[in-house]
Amino acid sequence: MNRRTRGSGRAVLASLVLVPALLLSGCVPSWLQELVSGGTVSTPTGEEVAEELRPYYHQVLTWSGCGGGAQCATAIAPLDWNNPGEGDDIELAMVRHPASGGQAQGSLFINPGGPGASGFDFVRESVDFAVSTDLQRAFGIVGWDPRGVGRSSAVTCYTDAADMDDFIYGIPEAEFGTPEWEAEVTESSIAFAEACAENTGPLLGFVDTNSTVRDLDMMRAIVGDAQLNYFGYSYGTDIGARYADRFPDKVGRLVLDGATDPTASTFDVVLAQSEGFENALIAYLVACPELGSCPFPGTVDESLALISELYERLGTDPIRATDGRYFDGAVLDIAIATALYDRGSWSFLSEMFTELRTGVVETGFFLADFYYGRENGEYIDNSLEAFIAINCLDYPAETDREVIAAQNEQIRAVAPTTTGEASPLGDVLCANWPHQFDGELGPVSGTGAAPILVIGTTGDPATPYQWAVALAGQLESGVLLTWVGEGHIAYDEGDPCINDVVDAYFITGAVPHDGLVCDPDGP
């Protein structure tokens, strides 16, 4: 999850082969309509659902091989869960790796985060990275693209890569902060939002996380599980926490790694992440001499000063790449943040800073393009578009200029190196979005749910540790696990202190003691 404010091009962004079985859209198919009867009905798992939900909870998936031992299918869900069957339906692309150990305990749903990341690709192509072989033996591992994402019914904005490049990497012609600059940035944001509305249609107003939670419960039922087993990373923890709050009696075993705080506003998220990435940058600089080929020979403070000077220089004199794009302070910011997600990527920072001394931007653009899903001049997925659309529905946009100015000062105080010139417009994109946040932010409790493991990493820049502490405290059955280290997500570090506990919990139901701390450098 990433809501850091990015001054990217002319817009100020808020930040971060399917073999179909049921190609269904537009309306409930006739063979499913024939199942409908009055009152409430039971699903295949024995639970009762309202009559209007029966076509969705009773659908039968046809799984077909789609490479690498995976099986794929397409489920349908109502566009609007508050009015199922009255409008269009949407498609949800699902994938699974059947349990390799014989008789499975059921399904284990996986979501890699985002919002906007493809759970379909994550499970189909990276199942060994997603979960251990022990979990693969015990469970069928299921991934899906949430509504709005990837192979599911998806958000579509610009269809031409040149338009996306201009939106992301373009530089306003007017001087920063002037009325002309504000008009240019606002115009770009409105144009992007209008393209999203035109090319996506009604779906754009229904890609919120609460709708995804409803989708997840439906999928749980149609794969035949009476309770949900779920492993969510990063933003995926938000899906899991909201599921526990809405369907506590359906909670089986849930692990939420890199947890988010449901009470956090957009500003709370941006402030915490800005401080988190600043601290992660400092951690990189401390370790830099030991990494080899460190481009910073001086102290940490001297290195931070050099990076601040680089931001300022690129802001006034960006470097033009051979493809015509400009590498400015906004692109530098994205590149730095991308490499700071994982300690294993810190070497890219050294390469980038070394190259920038001679005006080379190859590694810098590689990192930024990776973040935006750009490859060989094309955008290979819709992760950025989905990211924006989901966040604009999940969070209210602040439009008070005085409040925004005060917030920018707070951000600058905790992240003086990487903040740069903060936009006086705030989240101008969501402020001009065609569908606004409609609800309220608040804590989750999951009253009555089975124990839920919440994992936080002390040096996580994207989902700061305090969010895991907050979420574990909100959930009545929350159990906090702490990984002492750098980077985003704990399970992918592969340390037995975390991974063995998580695997045992999923496989046997063994619940670790609340407050377990795993420190690889400790006694």
C-alpha cells in the first residue's frame, strides 16, 4: 500500500493467459436464474443467503489448466452488492494451485496488496514466493484479481502509452506554484479522471474495498469453504481486516502481514509513509559502505545533504532520457521509494546515484517504470489506474487549502530530504474524481472472530510498524507478531521465527502468544 503524494508530471498522483470458465457479464445467466426461489436459501456450504444472492453464491466454477500446474476460472459478482441482480455483473479472474499433498484442508486465498496488484499473476507465477511448500501441500492456493484490477473487470483510463507517459512523466510548462501551474495540473487531473469514467463506465464507482470484501466472501463460498483462510500482504491486510469485521463468523485462519490501520486518513497515511521512507533511506545510507560500490563516502548527514541537493537540481534542470522523458525530482522520489521496499533492492540505489553523477538515468527510470508497470515503452498492467480508482473511493479528499498547507509542513518536518516542493493542491486527482468517498473511516473489531495474526516489520516504510500495532489492538482476536528488520513484509524474509509460526497456525491452528518478537540479530 502506498499513498505517498507524488508530484508526477502534470498530475499530482496520490500515493501506489486466462482460460475463462464463465465468460459472464451484463446480466445473471438464465441457467442460474432458474435456481432462484423465494425467501432465503442455503449455499453448498450450508449457510443461508438472501434470495437475490443465490445466483452468485450458487454458481459453479469450471477450472481449466492455464500453465505451470495452475487452474483458472472466472466468477461473476454483482456490480453493486447493495442491488444485486438489478444491474450489470462483473467478472473476477481466479487462479488456484491445487494442494500438492493429497487431501487438502480447503483453500487459502492470497492477496499481494496494492491496491491494484494482480493476485492472479502473484499466485499463478510466484506461488513459491507467496507461500511455503508446506502450505502448498496443505491447501489449494487461490489468487484473484480484485474488481477493477488486471484480468477481472478492470479500470481503464488512457489506452495509449504516450498519454500515460505524459500524465505520469510530463513536466508542467508553468512555474511551480503559480496560478498557471495550478490550472495546468488541475486540467491534467480532470482529463485523466474523465478518461477513466469514459473508458471504464459504471464499474469506476464500485471498485471500493468494501465491495471487494463482499466478492471475497462469495468466492469463499463457491470454492466450498465454510470459513475463510486468508493471507493478505500490505493493502491485502485491509481487505482481510474489513472481512473479519463484516463476516466474523466466517473467519477461519487469517494472517495480515504489513498491516494497514483502518482509521488512518489520507494525510495520516502520507505522513507515516513519508517518515517511513525517509528513515529507510537513512538505514540504506548507514549500511551503504558495507554494500560495496557505495556512492556516498561521507557521513549520513552529508549524504542526505547531497541527496537534497540532487532533488533541487533535478527540479530546475531535469535530465532528458533518450526516449524524450525527463528525469526530475518526482521521478527520483518514485525511484528511491521503489528500491526501499526491500533491503535486497538497495544495490539499485547505489547504481542509480552513481549513474546520476554523470547524467545517466537508466537505473532511475528502470525503478520508476517498475513501480508504474511500464515495460519496453508500454504499460503491461492497469495497476496505477486501479490504485488511483480504489483509493479515491476508499478515502475522503482534503480540499481546504489552509489545511493542506499545514499538512505539507508536517510532512516536510518528518521527511526533509524527500519531501521537496509539496503541492498546495493536495490530492488534486481524487478531489476531481467522478466518484467520491461515501462513508467514514473507523476501527475494525471483528467481534467473535477466531484468532487473527497481525504482523508488523519495525523498519517497514510502506506500512509502518505502528499500523500493525493499531490493527492488532482494534481486532478483539488480534495477535501481534513483530519482525525486527528493514523492508516491506516479514514472511518473504524466510526466517523460521515468523514463517514457521505462520505455517503452523494455518496448518494446525496453533496460535502464537500475543507480542511475539522475532529479531534475527537478537540473542
